[in-house]
Amino acid sequence: MKISVIGTGYVGLVSGTCFAETGNDVICVDIDANKVDKMKEGIVPIYEPGLEILFERNIKYGRLSFTTDLHKAILNSEILFLCLPTPQDGDGSADLKYVIGVAEDLGKFFHDNPDIGFKILVNKSTVPVGTSEKVRFAVKKYAPDFDFDVASNPEFLREGMAVEDFMKPERVVVGTSNQKTKSVLEELYEPFIRSGNPIFFMDEKSAEMTKYAANSFLATKISFMNEIANLCEITGADVDKVRIGIGSDSRIGKRFLFPGIGFGGSCFPKDVKALINTSNENNYDFQILKSVVEINNLQGIRFFEKIKLHYNCKIKGKHFAMWGLAFKPNTDDVRDAPSIKIIDLLMKAGASVTAYDPEAMDNFNEMYNGKIKLAKGTYKALENADALIIVTEWNEFRKPDFSRVKALLKKPVIFDGRNLYDIDKMQDFHFTYYSIGRNVVKF
């Protein structure tokens, strides 16, 4: 099939590359000429494990190409995937200006080229319920008689696992009321669901709601476990044992039960707030999700308070090492990362930070304009630090040389926001060790 992917962020680039991998001819469109030129040279603009190999292979075989020319892409495609940013407005709603703007551009082109044949527009961006109707209206405003359809096909990609999630999806959700669109998209996705995982067809609004509901539920699980962890600290229970105990229940499941310092990234915070906004617009008070947001906001502050209380509220002049900046491992994404909140609180209190992250330091440096010192390696970050703060659970942080860590720190103190280490091991090494929902080890 001939496909255009409009927008080459995480979703667009992964989607376009994976569609090309199954033999389709894919044109990726972006307005950033510099980015397009780099992609033509085989440079992947994001860090996503496994993407580079597929990216280079499909460019080599001519199945994946890049352009800034939207009109060229339209003429050479039967399916147009809209993978555009939907930034969060001040009220928490998703800003649809890019989606609607492209839809209007498509409508104008359809008006001027009425004989180019049936086109399927697919919203793959995470968009509020009713967006398919808005896209359809925006196109029809300029091309009322053109033959096209608008479908919703939300993505369920985890950053760091996006290629695997796309190539072997647990499910594919398609919202369409058009039988021709259903047949085309069913054929397109057939190679991805050969192992038997389902493709669900439903109306457009239900598909749009499904994406928000899924992310909001997962965010709810995270905030619930963080609340349990906070209560464990007060009562003396061990959250790791509680997590194992409830996770063995098939109705609950093991995933997303790890307590920490809150969720971040480009999806959960934005999607939860967007669903709350949709609820408000429909005069419904979604109380659970409002609590999820509040709990998540407080979790990083609670972690900072542990650091502050350890030093009797006197951290001015203290210097901390930080391991991890990305909101999760296996990505360079720092959007809404918990590290931001913790660093801001530390700096406001007069402390300084040297940080290390395997992939996210360039993005973080852009955000802070060089105000945060960045180390060239795990152990370099520890030099002359009063304590170590762990924010992201990268694999390389899981089994460090604790003797070396202890020797490099001024004092053997670790504040672990991801519960990476065994309590008994910390006692054996004589570390003062703070974690989430577990007993404090003090020396």
C-alpha cells in the first residue's frame, strides 16, 4: 500500500518505519526541512531501541522516504496518517491546531484536485473524543464533494518499547463507520496480528475514548501504588511485599504496580488532564482522575522532603549526584520527567546537582541552558557529591560497584526514587538508604 505519515515525532516515525518494514511504500512528511534532510541521510532524530536498524534498511530498499512537500505525499498515497503534536493548553485540553490546520490544508488540496481518488485520513495522534468529526468538518469546509473518510487509529506505544509494540501489538483499535476504510485498514494491519492478537473495529468516538481511558487507567494504577507506598512508610509495611501479594491476582496484574516518584513523559500527564477536561466540558466531575493528578504532583515533593529532612532542612550548599533524567529508561524523552521537579526544588533550596543519563542529557541540557552540570559517566557524577539521588531505573544503575560508590561520595547516602536496591544489601554496605514505601536504612 501507499502511505503518507504526516508528522515525524515518536509516533509518526515509528509508525512510518514499521509500515515500511512490512512492504508498504511510506512517505514521511514534516515541516522541519533540517530534520527531513537529516532523515534522508539516515540519521534517526529520536532515541528508540530497535528503530535505527529498520529505519536504515527501509531507506536502503526505497520503501521509506522523507519530504516537506505535503502535496507530493497526498498524490502518492491512498492512506494519510495524521501523527501531529497535540500540546496541552492551559486548561488541560489538547490543542488541535496542528491537526485541524493539516486537515484544512488537505481540504484545500482536495478542492483543487478533485480527481485524485478516494483518500483515507487516519488520526493516529492522541486526540479528544469528537476529533474525527472536527477533521471531517475542516476538510469538507473546503472540499464538500470530495470522496474521503476519516478514521481513528490510536497508538499504544511505550517509549523504549515502541518498535516491538508496533510490530507485535497486543491489539489494534480502529474507529470507522465506513466499510471500505475498514477493509483497507484490516488489510494494512494483517501482517502485525498474525499471531492471533485482535483488531477491534468500533465507532470513531469509542476509539478516541479507548486511548484516553487506557492511559488514564494505567496512570491511576501508578498513583494508587504510590499512595500505598506512602502508607507503608507510615505503618512499617514493605511495599515490595504488598506489590507481589496483590500483583499475583489476575484481576489486578503485575504491571504498573511499582511505586516511585511519579509518572511523566509525553502521554500520561497530558492524556489524564485532557480526559479531565473532556469530562468538565460535559459537566461530569471525574473525581478519581483529579486525585491521580494531585497524587502524582505530590509524589516528587514527598521525595524531596525526605532529602530535606535527612539534612534537618539545611541543604543549602549541598551537592548531589543524580542518576537518571529521562522520565523512564530506554528513551531520551524528558517531557514532564520527575527529575525536573526534583532538580528545581533542590536548586530553589540552594543545592547543586551533577547528573548523568545514558541518553537524555542533550535534551535536558537544552531545557536548562547549561545550568545543570552533566557528567560523562555513572561514577563521574558521584565525585564530591554529598549523596546520590536515583530518578530513572536504567539497567546500568541496577548493579553498580557499591564500594566504588561509597568511596566517591562524601557520605554513603542514597535516595532511591525507584527502589532499585535490596534493603539487606544496603545494610551490608553500611549505606544510609531511603527508598519508596520501605524501611529506611540508617548508619
